[in-house]
Amino acid sequence: MDKDVHDRMLSVAEVCSDELETLALSVTRFVAAGYMTSDVACWDAAYDAADGVIGPAEGAQLIARLTAVMRAIRAERGADWRFMPAPCCRVTEDERSLMNLLRAAREARWSDVEAHAAALAGASAAPRLAGAVRVAAEALGPCGIPGEGAAPARRGTSLH
């Protein structure tokens, strides 16, 4: 990676490999905001985003799985979680690490999942996070293949 990439916040398009990863990032942002503010509107926004991209049944499952990921982060990570507002086009380092972790799980790179989860948690191991990410990745399906494990993304719906 060149120096320019390290000197700026990357964009969602640079970090997310497909529309389902973009959805996952948006949903985790809404969930994190819900935890931070205790405002139910954040949860409603997560459901609205998922409904608009993959439909209400698959969206509800994805939100439950990504909520488990955020719960694992909150349980196993000692440091604060840094995130951007859901519609923001920039990505924090924490979010970038989470997307790398989800992608490793979608690609079934299990040793990388364990290593990335531990690094994200800032611990020697993060079994709860690694397990939650594996389950969330099942809902997203393999990278670049919308519809494998999740409903196909709807065309014309854009989160960013």
C-alpha cells in the first residue's frame, strides 16, 4: 500500500468489495450508534437499510448477526470503537479492520479470521468475535457472489 493511503481515511468504495460489505458496514455503524446513544431510531435505520438492499427477512437475519459481531467487539475489545456515521463515505481504521475480518471469513480464511479478530480486539485471542464474524459471513455469502447465503442485492438501492 502506498504512503498516500496511509495519510488519509479510505473511502467506503476502497474498503468494501461489494454491495453486501457496504451494507454490513452501514448496519454496524447504525448498531454502534444505537449502543452509543440508546436511540431506537438507530436500530430502525439499520433495518431500513437492510430491507432496502436484501429484503426484510434476510435483512433481519443479517442485522441479528452483525449485532452479535458488535456485542463481541464490545465484550472483547478494551479500547473504544471508532466509527463514522452510517452515510459517511470515509472509513475509520477500526471499520477497515472489521471489513478485512469479514472478508477473511467470507473467503473461508479461518486462520486469518482468528488473527484479525485478535488484532481488532487488541488481545491474544478473541474467540467470541471470530465466531460471530463466521456466522455473519454466512449471511453475506462469498465475496463477489451476491445471492450465495443472502438474497441478491437489489439494483438501484445505494447506501453510499
